[in-house]
Amino acid sequence: MTRAVLFDTETTGLDPLTGDRVIEFAAIELEGDLPTSRTFHRLIHPQRDIPEEATRIHGITLERLRDAPRFEEVADDILAFLGDDPLIAHNAPFDFGFMNAELARMRLPALDRARMVDTLVLAKARFPGMPNSLDALCRRFGIDLSERTSHNALLDCRLLAEVYVELTGGRQRGLGLADEDGQGAMPVATYQATGPRTPRLVAPTEDELAAHEAFVGRLKEAVWKQ
């Protein structure tokens, strides 16, 4: 089964080229595009101040990071979790830019952008001209945002994992067509999730069933009649 890693960062600002640093890193492992139980999360001391405008967004202060490790102290663990697999993020160039700036300070190879999967690009292709922030996508897909009172890298990863499943078509790996007693008379699709995803029952309406019967009635030797 294909492995990928979905990750997110929180930072001291918007531009790593002017000295902004990573202060939080979180990642979730995906197998077959669905979350597993493996996660990774670290708070990181930036070795600089955190502007108030940044703290207002993510709620992280320098005092909170007083005993946190520096990036170079956790880099090996981060890279081991990322492995060589595809890397998924929302507005991925932002996160790749910060991660590669941190790795460059250590004279380590950059994350290959060929591994990048940008969910913002996926969202814009599916919903052109519409708001495609993480919050907007969660509301569009009916994903619970009640815990998101501020930006938090691990929570954002969990929300984005649900959004990613929706953006990629639900990945209905357990699709089945059967009636309630399993005899196949009534087409009912069920989602058999392997991750923390709420199963959704999708059943045809009476009008849809009638339209289907009318359509089949016009066909010669239709397989649905066999």
C-alpha cells in the first residue's frame, strides 16, 4: 500500500529568507491516502523572537518554547518520519520553503519538490474562484472545526487529512453494492474507512431508482435484468 506523509509547520513569520524560523512541525502518516495511527509532533525553539502578529495566529509564545529543542536537535527524527515518500501540505511551497531553509542552515539536502503534493492546488482545480483555505474547505466538506480556535500544526494535519480524502474523491476502497440482506437487489454504497473518518451511507432516492428502471427498460438485454 502506498505511503505518504502529510505535514504542516508553524513559523515566526512569512519569509524564511529574512530570518523567519520554524517553531512547530507536525506530520501524519497516510497509507492508501488514509491516515494511520502514526503521527509526529515537535515544538521547536527558533533562536529568535516571535512577533506578536505571528503569536496572534498560532498562539505560540517564546516563553512556551523556552525548553523546546532547536531544529538541528530534531532534524534527524523529522527526516526519518518523512522518509522518501510523497509529502502533502496545504500551500505546500510555503512549508517546503521553511523546511528547506532550516535544512540549508545545517548543510543538509533540501526536500525534493518532486515529492510535493499541494492540496491548495487540488482545491483550486476542483473549486476554481472559491475560497480554498483549510477552514473554507472544512466547512465545504462538513468537517468539524470546533477545536480549531487557533492554528495548531497537528490539529491542522488531522483536518487536512480529512480534506485530502475528500479532494481525492473519498478513496472508497471498501465500495460495495448490496441490499440490507446482502442479496444485491438494492444498490447501496458504503464507505469502509480504515482511518479516523466518519462512514457515510449513500443510497439512491425513489426518484433515482425509478429513473434507473426507466432507463434500463429501454435497453436490450440489459445486464441489470439478468
